[in-house]
Amino acid sequence: MSEKAVVSVVRCLDYEPEKVSQAVKTALELIGGIDSKLISGKRVLLKPNCLDSSHPDRGVTTHPEIFRAAAVELKKSGALLFYGDSPALDSPSRALKASGFEQAAKDLGIHASDFYTPVEISSPNGKIIKKFNVTKAVKDADFVVSLPKLKTHSQTYFTGALKNMFGIIPGLRKAEYHFKLPDTGHFSQMLVDLYSAAKPFLSIMDAVTGMEGAGPKSGRLRDIGLIIAGFDGVAVDSVACSIIGLNPMDVPTIKLADEQGVGVGQPANIEVAGESLENVKVKYFDIVKPAPDVRFLGEWLSHKVKNFVTKKPVIDGILCSSCYACINICPSLPKSICAKSRSPEAQERKPPEIDYKSCIRCYCCQEVCPKGAIKLKRNFFAEILVFLYNFLYKKISFKIFKI
């Protein structure tokens, strides 16, 4: 049997600097420590989850104290550090400043890297994507360190170390992948191909405060109180999912990565160091339940059923500020979200409208909405159908329903 992937789980109840520093140090020691002979004098890119210009207290981005603690440990090993991320809409500089990374980096003498210029990298083992246009920072780096945030995700169910790599795709180019790969399975495979191409050296997950429900931005914060780390990001994601009560093999990115040898996703093949999973599991975490896999019904009928049961983005006209960020990010062509027509004398913009016939259910609009005004909903009968599916899948394990 091959050697198990090692993932450390360390308690850290808040973001008090000394506590975070000690927790990150312990987490790295438990996985064998950083090999200074390997990274000394090498250019190491720190890649946090900086989804947008959110303040750290909102729990949308990796907390800057996690970034700071990881940077300190890497500098001890002689790494030449730089950092960055590419949000979907905000400029990298504005987002990194608002999220607290710029100040933390400045304190440590770490410079931001080029997350604007696109360059091509190959993904020789990619199943559907063989070449990616990524930010120049990735090509300039000898090693990449992923600093993800534990959150649910409306499309891929979970966002962690694997999904964090999507931030190396420059800005609005992310929308192109959503448009070309609207199906969750294909989009997840693209993420696995991208992760394989970027080859993160280390993943340190911020699970001190996580997000449940309508993640990665509009969900609710949950205190988890953990730092999770490992050299295998797939294994880190798998352990995190187990902690919040989500079967890792129900998450397409983890399942695909495990099957293709990109990383270890099966819990049985992962050794957990530090806290016992039984002692840190979070009860009643509001996870995103996988949509039914109905491909056995045939292409035409499965498309109809999937369209019926998949949640639709719905705009709350009261919360909506009519900023039209959703229109700017919408990848479908023609755009599924458009501004309402209004008379010339109207003084205020109205909330946009969604054309569900062309909507590809990528949920980019929900992800970038600054007011949390876009909710994901399905009608009553679709909820009943999904409930029955989940009952059969979990209780009866009927083979035809397995993902």
C-alpha cells in the first residue's frame, strides 16, 4: 500500500496573532516541517483566497494573520516570498489592500507579484484543458503555497485548497471558463487540471472561522477554530469536508483528483496528525447538497430534469443596490442578466432581470454581489424531488443514484 498523505489539524480559536503563529507553526511541524534545503533561496508565491475587497471580519477571504504566520515560517526556511491573487471583478491591488494582506506583507517586507499579465502554462496531465492562461506570478514562482479559506460553494459544494487555485486565472477570464464549462462536473475537472498544472507545494487552510450555506460570499460565518495543513491540498480539502460533515467523495473536485492520482481524497488513505477528527467535527454545518446525477435518463431527459432541480439565482429587489456587478461578471452570451429598461426621466437604476432560458447556473452573479441580494432557490416540487434523491442516495445507496 502506498504511503498515506499526512494532514495536520490544530486548534486555533481566534485570530489573535500569537495564537495563530503558534498554531501554524505546530501544524507545519506535525506534517514534517518545511524542508529548508528544498525552498531556501527559491521564489515562493503565497496565494491566499482574496475573493474581493472584503474586510477580514466578513470571513470571505483568508485572514491576514494566517498569511502573516505562514510567511514567517517560510522566511525562516530561507524562501524568497511574494504574494497575490486575482479577484473576479476588483483589481488585485485594491482587494489585497482592503483584505489586510498588503499591510501584513509590508510589515514582513514581502512584495506583491504580477497578477495582471497573463502567461501560458501547460497541463500535460489535464483531462479537458491542456494549456491555461494564468497570471505571470505563477510562472515566476519556483513553488506555490495555497492559503485557502474553508467555505461552502454554491456550484462546486466546497471551496478550499483545490478551488483556491482558480484565483491564478486573471480577472474576468474566469468567466470564460464558466461559460465554456457550465456543467459542475466539467468545471470541477477544469479545476483539477489547473491544480495539477500549478502544483502547489503546501496548503495551509484558514478554518478558524468558516462559511456555511450560500458560500463563498453570501453565507453565514461559523466558528470552527482550526488550522488544517498538508503538502497534499486534495487531502487537506478531504479532511476539511469530513470535519463539516460533507462526504469528500460527494465533492466533484476531490473525487476527480483522487481518481486521477492528482492527490489523495479518500479518508482511509489520509493520516490525520494533531486533533482527532471526532473531537473537532462541526455539527449541523449547512452544506451545499449535491444535485442529482440523472445521466442515466439519457441526454435530453437528464438535461430537462437537471434544469428543473438546479437552483436558480433570484434577485432580492429590496437588497439590490443596482450596482450591476452581476451583469459585468455574467459569462453567458448573450448575457442572462440585463438591466431593466427605464424611462429617460427615471432618476434611479432598477434591479436587473434574469433570463433563465439562457442562464447557465454558474452562480457568478451570486458570488460577486456585494449586498448578498442574489439568492439561490428552487421551487417546491424541485425541492421534493431533490429530497427524495438524497433519501435514496444516503439511506438505500441505490447504485443508479450514486455520483
